[in-house]
Amino acid sequence: MRFTDKTALVTGGNSGIGFSTARLLLAEGARVAITGRDRAKLDAAAAELGAGVLAIQADLDDPAAVDSMIKQVGEAFGKLDIVFANAGVSGPTPLGGTTAAAFEAILRTNLTGVFLTVQAALPLMSAGGSIVLNGSVMRELGAAGSAAYSASKAGVTGMAKVFATELVARGIRVNTVIPGGTRTPIWTRGARTGATIEATEGALAPRIPMGRLSEPDEVANAVLFLASDAASGITAAEVVVDGGSIGAPYGAPIFRPAA
């Protein structure tokens, strides 16, 4: 198994891409810490994941909570080999209808929280370690109403390159996974409450060359590759898992000639 005797931290590991990543890491021998804000959801995820998982309730907007999270990981595992900085939030921030607080809340979680997580984890990491950040195709699509989320994800991918520069001499690799639309609960929360993933996929699929949303495991497998020794020569790179949305947009069904 690829991750025997390895330890991993997956923030936002109680659902979606984070949960799938934690499950696959555990299946390949790792000990895994997951985080989440909601205790009930976190406990349910931990119960489903089973032995080898450490569930930590943490609001990563709070620097003290980040420090507490890393302290608990250190006490349980003694070290960290892998960090998947996955926790993030979304929400509409249209011009003319967005408060400073609403805009900054998204950046605080998606950008500042990622920085603080990586910074706090470093004392537990050594040569051979791998950090993977979760970006998004939204950084470049220009979707109306998504200014804060898109800016935060553009910031993540820029920040990853800086991390890679700063950590390469320590033997720690830093890469980014770039998901497109993925079948996760993010489509049914917050401003999208009441929507279904099926309805969302029906609306988005014609714009995706592969004609469907990605599965969480498809993104998680890219994370595992970047975290593994198979990617030992890779740092400051990005793996895009979006069904071709940004690489071949004119392959989408809406652009195909009628049969």
C-alpha cells in the first residue's frame, strides 16, 4: 500500500472531496486526521471511515483553532507526511449586493485559512513530505457573482507556487489539484439550499466536455497521486480534474454539431 506508516491531515474531511480523499488514504495504509466545523457531521464521517481516523472539530477561520488542530495531530501522530488543505466555502458575492464582511469571510476561510494551516503544520513535516492545496477552475471562468470565491481560488494557486519555492530546500513538495464541477454537497448548501445535485448536473453537464460532473473519488485520486512517491519529482504543479472544462471548452455538448 502506498501510504503505510504515513500520516495525513485532510481539512474539511467530513464530506465531499475531503471525505473521499481521507477514505482512500486510509485504504492505502495511512493514519488520517480530518477536520470539520459541525460536530455531528464530523462524528458521522469518522464512524463511516472507521479505524485509523482522528476527527478534530475546528473552525479554521480562527488561528487558535488551527494551532489546536495541529497540536492534536502532533499528540496523536507525532509527525505529518501529507497535508491536504481542502476546507473551503462558497457563496454569491455580486457587485452591488455584497458586504465587506461577506466578501472577506470567503477569503478568510479559503485563502487565509489555507495559509495558516500549512504554516502551522510545517513543524511536524520533514523531507519527503507533500502538501496539496485544493484550487478550482472558478479561478479563471469569470462566472458572474463569484468574485470572492474565484479570487480566493486564484490566490490558492498563486500561493502554492510560493510555498513550493520556500519549501523545496526542505524536501517538501507543494502542488495543487484543480477540480471542476464535482458531485459534492456544496451544490445544495448556503445560497443553493433546496437545490439537488441531479438538477445541478443537468444544468452544468452540457457545458462540460465529458458531459457530467466529476466524482469525488476522481479528484481524490489526483490528490493521492500528488501526495505519493510516484510524484516525487513534482512540485509547484497543478492537476486539473474538470472533464475538460478549461482545457477543451469547445468539446462541450453545447458546442457539438447537431447529429
